[in-house]
Amino acid sequence: MKISKSLSDEAILSEMGLRIASARLQLNFTQATLAAEAGVSKRTIERLESGEVATQLSSFVRVCRVLGLVERLDALVPEPVASPVAQLKLQGRTRKRASRLPATAKATKPWSWGKSS
């Protein structure tokens, strides 16, 4: 199944669990072996593979590290790239906070049908 934005959170977690289980089996690891290698409990592996929500992100990263999937996490949340104009505005500095919308963006009237009374 392809993971897409139309899937529910539960469906995505379930699909990710199936993929983790498949990667584990390709390496011929039991759940207990993977748990020992990753430094987590066997129950954590069971939860990850079943798609249960009650797992910590750090446990997920540990399991991915043992399965050799850490490099793929970069595709999950890619490093943001500023546009050339934004790079010029920043002049080599790093952006540290979001800014408010310009006053012109806030002052626009909402669109409506016909005349308003």
C-alpha cells in the first residue's frame, strides 16, 4: 500500500508497522532479537509492528537504526531549503522564528456574493 495523505493515521501506522516487520524478517531477526539489539522491550517491537500509537519516537529511531533504515528517515522530513530571495534577505544568518502576515494580507475583505447590506 502506498502511504498518502488520504489515509487515516491508523492506516499509516499500520502500514509502517508492516514495513518494519518485513524489514525485520528480511534480516531474519526475531522480535526478541531486534528488541535486544535496539535496546527496547519486545512489547515495543510488537506495538511498532501492529501500528499501535503507544510507542516513543526514540524507540522507533532505535529500531530503524538496527534495521539499517536510519538514512531513509531523511526523506521523511527533508531539510528545508530557503529560496534564493530568502537567502539574500537572511544574508547568511539562520531564520529563528516565524513572522506575522503583512498588514495588506490581513486587511483584505472576504469575498461575498452580490451586494452586502
